[in-house]
Amino acid sequence: MNSLNRLQPFALLVLRCVLGAIMIAHGYKKVFGGFHGHQQFVGALGMPVWMAYLSTATEFFGGIAIVLGLFTRFVALAFLIEMAVAIVKVHWKNGFTGQGGYEFPLALIAIAFCLMCYGGGPYGFNFGRGRSGSGKPPKS
């Protein structure tokens, strides 16, 4: 088991990169060409249209930040909230595994929750968090 424990920092890097890449891909479409449609979609869900700016920034810029290891816990919390809203407002009615179901957003919530709890690991910028990114001071 000790040999697997040594892989934990790498596992956190993998989680960050996968979650970040997925969120960047979703935000990219909105930032570079599809924002007006996203605004209309958010409004049609009964939410304030200005929340389209918030969700787009969270996805695109938050995705970049989490890949780099910047503000990992904060960005992971933002992703968790966004995906929870997506499940409630869009995916719930389709069931767990139906077309457009909530299994994928739920998996993203699980990844974000892990990163929120454990931090981004030592591989990243970890602004203001010492070397470990876990909120603990670096070991001397």
C-alpha cells in the first residue's frame, strides 16, 4: 500500500487536469462564439441572465486556474455549485443514465469535492498554500 500512497500527489494532478480540461472545453464554446445562446438558455431556465457570465467565467477561467493549481479549493467549490445547479435545473428530469441524465455532472461533482477536500497537491502553483497545496505549512 505504501507504493500506492506515493502516487497520491500524481492522482491529484490527474484529477485537476481532467476536471480542468472538461470545464475549459465547456467554457470555450461559450467564450468564443456561443455566449448569446448560453444567455438565452440561462434565462429560459428561470435564472437571471447575468448568471451566464458567472457560469462562463467559472468554466473557462476556473478550468485554466485548476489545471495550473491556482486557488484549487475555491475553484473546485465553484465547479461543485455550478454542476449541482446544472443537475437540478437541466439534468434531473432525464434520470441518472438517460439521454442528458445527471451521471456525468455527478461525476464532476465527485472530482470537485475530492479536490476541495484534499487540495490540488504539490504539482501546481498553489498560491498562498505552501508547497503541498493542502492548507498545511510546508515541511522543513
